[in-house]
Amino acid sequence: MPEAPKNLLDETDNHHHHNHGLVSEKNKKVLEFIEDVTSRADEVQERVLAEILSRSAKVEYLKRHGLDGRIDRETFKKVMPVVVYEELKSDIDRIANGDTSPILCSQPISEFLTRGEEIDAYNCRRAGEEIVALQSIDASDEPVCSRPYDPYTNYTSPNETILCPDSYQSMYSQLLCGLYQNSEVLRVGAVFASGFIRAIRFLEKHWPFLCNDIQNGTINPQIITNPSVREAVLKIIKPNPELAGFVETECRKGSWKGIITRLWPNTKYVDVIVTGTMSQYIPTLDFYSNGLPLVCTMYASSECYFGLNLNPLCKPNEVSYTLIPTMAYFEFLPVNRKNGLSNSISTGAKSLNEMQDDQQLVDLVDVKLGQEYELVVTTYAGLYRYRVGDILKVAGFRNKAPQFNFVCRKNVALSIDSDKTDEDELQNAVKNAANHLSPFDATLIEYTSYADTSNIPGHYVLFWEITLSGATPIPPSVFEDCCLTIEESLNSVYRQGRVSDKSIGPLEIKVVESGAFDKLMDYALNQGASINQYKTPRCVKYAPIIELLNSRVVSNYFSPKCPKWVPGHKQWSCVDN
């Protein structure tokens, strides 16, 4: 948890104003830089591409495709293919197995990052975990422990707790340090909203132990066994019975509404990503935070950083990211999502060369307002014309640089026959259905789905985890209404399959026991996932994960009838996609 910089809290007014002036001057220069590069977006992009290709002139991958040291944009687009992960896997495997030759990058590769939501790949790296970012070594790189002080990343947690490989010990020790320094905390958050809510629920279960440690100035030896974590935390905490009593009083209250502002009274905002499918957590965050601003500061992924939210205090549904032209070389593949289908989104590992001629990429400055695109990047660290898999919608422009809304990931979440349902459509359908739970003081806290094809016809299955605050049980008919509402909210191709073609069976909701999705996250972490990157997958295919969730089902319900569907012209051109 970030805390107020101590040097700012303790200074005299004059010194404070002096420091404020320095920060303001630094911020002014940054804003001037953004204005400059967004005003010259195409010129900057051409320079960035030339820099990347110059640095990588002797790289094997570029030589293989015949670039021959050329750095101009026209040649680059002509000879270099647009690729997905599967087409780079053999090269990445060579690097992972110790080949230090310049395969993808001119500098040695020091680190791989993996996409957090690619849970089907979690059955060990050797079995095909998707490595999508390469971190090259730079002479200026420093270990995290020796990085210079930065007031914007001053955390209550010592580095040892953040870097602890045991996620349970890391969570406990960071919460302990955050509670102990509660009056100094200015903002709270995590990378994704789901991770932050997991921390709050962890606090709900463990606050008695945390209060005991605060009271006695200790750290529970049965919970924290990592020596470096214990040593680092014990340097911070001292016995504080008054604070322990305060935390206990707040946590014992019947409602946890506003618990964030109650425990950390100086908190100004919650720093989390709540765009895309993360938007489902907004009501829960509002409940815990008493409506504090939810700030999405930047748009980034495992591949690289992409852009910034230049209006960070906007409402979550208004968030747009300005792509900064210096961060990478950006191209965009037009997307046409109609009736749940996409003309350019492929579920297979298809390069652009295997697609239609009209699916040509456009440059950063040539995107059109209101159009959706798949992002394609060329990075300084060794990815060339790589399909990121994020679907973005142009919301506006900052000078000549586009601003994008994040829509969804490209992969089709569910499909039985000719139907194709992506995560954005599924999210909206689930949101509509969850409204049926409100009269019973019940909340849908997590969900995922899979296409069950074990019988004919196959059908969609959704796993739901629910919290019930009211005393009235939810009747089965309500869950059946939820099933039907989801089906009514899906595209016409799905509904045609249900009503006319009979190629899709009734949708099923399986309610799982409390904590089932925590077990899913634990499974992913045990298989090597990063807790910072983890997001609950909205569709699962890996059999052990389905078995894990099925083992925790407490009840299940089916749609009681077919959804509404009106016959029309069949989308023959889309069915073959």
C-alpha cells in the first residue's frame, strides 16, 4: 500500500512548498512531453520503429524474414509477418533453454513474463505456457531493492514482503504492514480489481491474527516462516495495543461497508484496473471503499506499456487510454464484431498472411473514431508485429494520438456450433442476469464458464459464486430466470442454435461453495502464475480446472425454456469464421 512520503509529511511549510514546486515542475515537463509526442505522433512512430530495427539489425528472426538491416516502415510492413504466440514458440523455447545468441533481441534476455489470464497454459511452462514478453538486460537496470526513492511508489510493504514467493505469506505480511502504518496510507490498490478484493476478503478471515501481531509487535510464526520476510516486518512493527483495538473494533462491526476508509482514513483513491471484465467488481469496490474514486492510471500488458489515462479521476465507464507514441510501434487490425462474431478475430494461430486482403493493418494516426481494432505491437525487447489479443475501441484523440476504450480480449470465450460468444458479450449477459439476485440481498462475486460438449447437443455452463446477506433463501426459479436472461442477452446466432437449429442445449448455472474461486486462484499460482497478473478466466477448457470447480458445486439450474428468436437472414459469411 502506498503511503505518504515521510519527507513531505514532516517538513516545514516552506520546505513543503519548495518540494511541491519541484514536483510540479517535473509534472509540467512530463505533460509537455506528452503534448509534444502526441502532436507529432506519426513522426515519432516512424522514429521508434527505426530505433527498434537499428538495435535489432543482426537479430536472427529479422534476418530470417529478409529484412536485411533495413529500417524503413515500408520494407518492414512488406517483409515482416503479423504473428501470434504459437509462431514464436520455437524461438522462445530456444531462449528459455539457454541459447544466448541474438534470436529475437540484440541484447541477452533476462526475464520472461506470462499473461495472467491464460490459465489453460498453467500446466507447467514446458507444456506450453504462453511467454509473451521479453525483458532484455540493460546496463542501467538495477535490482528492485536498490532503486532510488520515488514518492509515487513509496509502499508500506518492505520489498521482502512484495517479492516473497509464497502468496499467502506475502498477503499476510503486506496487510500487517499496511494496517500498522494505517494513518500514513494515501492510496490502496492492486493491479486488477479482483486481486484487491481478494486482499480484503483475506483481511476478513485473518484480522484476529493481524490484530494480535499489532498488539504484541510480533509476527505469527505459524503463518510467516520466511526468514527474510520476518526480519523485514519486525523492523517496522512495535507493540501498539491502541491500534490493535481500533482495527478489532472496526472489523467486528456487522457491516464491512466502507472498511477501507475506516481502517485507512487518509485514503484518497483506489488504484485498480476496472475496465473490461473487471468492471463487474465496481459495486463491490464501491461498497468497501465508500465510493472512493477508482483510478485506472495506465494501459499495459506483459508485452509492454501502451498508454496512459490522462483523466484518471473520470468514472470507470469513461476510462480511455492515450497511446503514447514512444512506448512501442503500434499497428491496428480492424475488427468487425457482429452478432457475436468477428471478421478478423481468429481462434486459431493464424498469421495475417493467411487472412483476407482487406484485413490490412493501419497505423496509429489512421484509426477511425468509433471503430474497434486488435492491437499489434513491435517492441524494443524483441516482439515484431505481434498480435496482443486486446480489442480496443477508438474513443477520441489527444492531438494526433488516439484514445482507446478497452473492450475485451480477442479470444472467443464460448462456442458449441456456429455460435461464438466473446467475453464482453458474456460479461454483459451475466450482469443482466445477476440483477435477479438483488431482491434477496445476494451478490454474484465471481464467475467463469465452459462449453460442455460431453453430450449432444452441447450447452453453455456457468459457475457462479454468490454471497447471500439476506435471510431469505433464493428460490430455484430465480436461478432459472438468470439462465434465461443470459440466453436472451446473447447474440442471434446463439439463440437461433437454441430455438431453430436445436444445436445448443439449455444454458446451465452451477452455484459453487464459498471460496471455490480462491481455490482456482491457488491452483493457478501453484502452477506458476503471477499473483499480480492473475485474473479469473471467463472461460476455462483445461480439464483439471473444470474438475476442481465441479467438485465444489452445491446446486445447479437450467434455462426453463428457449430464448426469443425471430427468423431472419442467416449470416452465411460469418458462420465460416
